[in-house]
Amino acid sequence: MRCRFSFLPILAALACLTAAPPALAELYSVNVTVDGVPASRSYTDVQELQSVLTTRGIASLSPHYTNASAVQGSLSIRGLDATLSMARNSPEIRLVVPRAGIDRTFSGATREESQRQLRAFLGGSGDDEAMYEVADALVARTLKDPIAGNPGSLLGQSIAASHAAGIQPPGDLGTLAPRAAGWHFGSGFEFQSQRVGGTARAYGLPLAASYTFGADGPEAYLSLPLALNELEGARAYMGSAALGLRIPLIRGEAVRWALSPAYRYGAAGSYDSGNVAAAHGPSLTSDLRLALPAGLTFGIGNTYAYAATRPLEVGKARIDYRLDNSFYRNGVWLARGLGTLAGRPVTVSAGVTDTRVAGSRFAVPSWQEYRLSLSLGREAPVSATLAYTDGRAGYSAWHLGLAIAF
């Protein structure tokens, strides 16, 4: 994994995080001891934190601070610890980031000059390899990065969207019912509560459109999920779009099989943590359905996706993510009709899906989802979904969704 940082606010290079920060814990915090007197402060975003490393910022924590004071400081940057130290009567500033293997001393003629050197270093104008190590340490261990590392990130949500688009086009209920010719549209609303050391909230707007060329024919589709993740005023926005083609290979009464190649492009960013990046790549999804006794349909969905990133720049925020990941998402489900309600057919489905990540290190390299859906109607169904996600590194989430097809 390679991330190149440039033109960032102070500490933005250490704060590649936003997607799902813990609601019950501080996002950023600093503790300093000036001439033996301790002081501390917490912040909700990196823009507030950046002033700490200036003479005025230290003086705001400890009013008796002077350029001759001895200072010991510790920073908590959403799970990544760093220390800063200044010896009495010395202009030098020492930065240590243990998990990234960084131990760097900035030696200016004055403390102000040393601070400028530190800003340049953290802004990507210094040792690129050192900053790569900082990025590696962040994405590999935090649950809160909006681009990668966890199921709630852009890459995590992109593989989920690609899998869903391939096995469940708009209006499809996961059964053996044939697809009607013409246009199909889908929309809805999703809410997700994530546990990442605290509680984070995510709101989603899944949009989809497809066109079937003849009854049960090939189906071109557009998948467009949008999302907002927030915590205590810190927000991250993300969205992606995929174009794909669902190709039916077997269209029998007892067996149906389709393959769906697609290509997805997405972006995510947060002003609060000063980072923004994009991800893109192809995917291939297999959708196999078998008829079972008692009117049951057994489905098997398999998706392989590759995702790489490229830099984006918005204002002064820029992080050049260099991630390369392969995703393997495999799931099974059972679906069955349950009669009618208000004259409309009712369909229930239950399934489990496993996701594995290879390539650049993820803090959550695998997770499992357990899902239950209830649908009313067949030609223009309304569906409600309840799901639970359980992942490595203590990640978990509850998901509630409502979808409408027309």
C-alpha cells in the first residue's frame, strides 16, 4: 500500500480517517506537559487539531509556555499514537510515531523554524517513505478510514454494491421468476449503526436502473449508491457508480445462471479529516439459482472485484492513496413465497455472505453478513431488510433498509 501526502494541513497526513469514528470516544486528543505542568484538549476534526503544533497553539493549552520551555506531548489521531518533545532552551522538535517506525528530529535555528520543517514533513514535502509508513499504519489498524480498511469505507461499500448489483437487479426477489423486458428502476433508504470502538451512523441512498433486452434477455444496469457517515459533527461523504451487463447463461424452470461483468468508479472524502480519494476497478459476479422442494429457491452468489485508487484534490486537501486490493464476496440465500397480503404476493429470503480482502492491508480483512428480507409485491415490489455484520478487529454493524422497485 502506498499513500502520498501533499499540501495537507498539519497532521492531516496522520489523520487519514473519517468513515466511522467512535461516538463515545474523542476523535483527536492532545496531552502536553509544559515545564512539568500537564494540560489536555480534545477535538472533533483535524482542522481544529492542526493549530496545536504552533507556538500559539501550545500557549493556548499552557499559558505560561515560552520558546525556552520543556515540552512533552502525546497525540491520539484516531487510534494512531504519536509523541512530540522539545528540550528546555532547545529549538529542536522530536517526532516519534512508534507504529510507523518514525523517529525524526527537526532542527531549525528557532522553534518557529523547526515547526515549519515539521509542517513541511507532515505535508509530504519531506521523507515520502516515512509518510508511506504512517499511511500503512493508519489504514492497517483503524476502523474509521473513509477510503479503505473496513466494511464501512468506500472500498468496503463498493464490493458490497457490486455484489448486490450482480445478484439482485432492480425488482428481483432472488427467486426463479423470469425478468420482464424493458426498463427497471430501484431506489430506497438505508440506515446503519456501526460499532468501531463506539457507535457511528451511516445513511445510504441506493439508486439503480436497468434495461432488459427482451424477456429474460441480457440486462444492462447502472448501480449508484450514495452514503453519508457521521459522528459528533465529523462527516464523510461517499458515492460510486457502476455500469454492468447481466448475461443469462441458463434460463430453465429449475435452474437459472447469469454472469455480470461490471466496472465501478467511486470517491469519498471528508473536510473534517482533510482527505479525499477515489477508487475504481472491474468486477465479475456469478448468480446461480436452483429450485428446491416446497417452493424454495436456493441461490449462490460469487463476486470477484479488483479496486485501485487514484488521487483527488479538493482545495488544499490531497492524499495520494496507492492501494491495490482484490475482494472475494461469496453468499448463499433461500427465498420462498408466503402467500399474499392485501392482495399482493409476499416473498421472504434469508442469507449469509462472506467477504475476504487480499492485497493492501485492511484493519478488517474479512467480515460476514446475515440478512433477512421481506418483500411485498412482484412486479413493483417493496422490500424491507434487516442485516447484521460481524467482522475482524471488533467491527460490527446493524443495517436496516427499505427498497422500492418500479
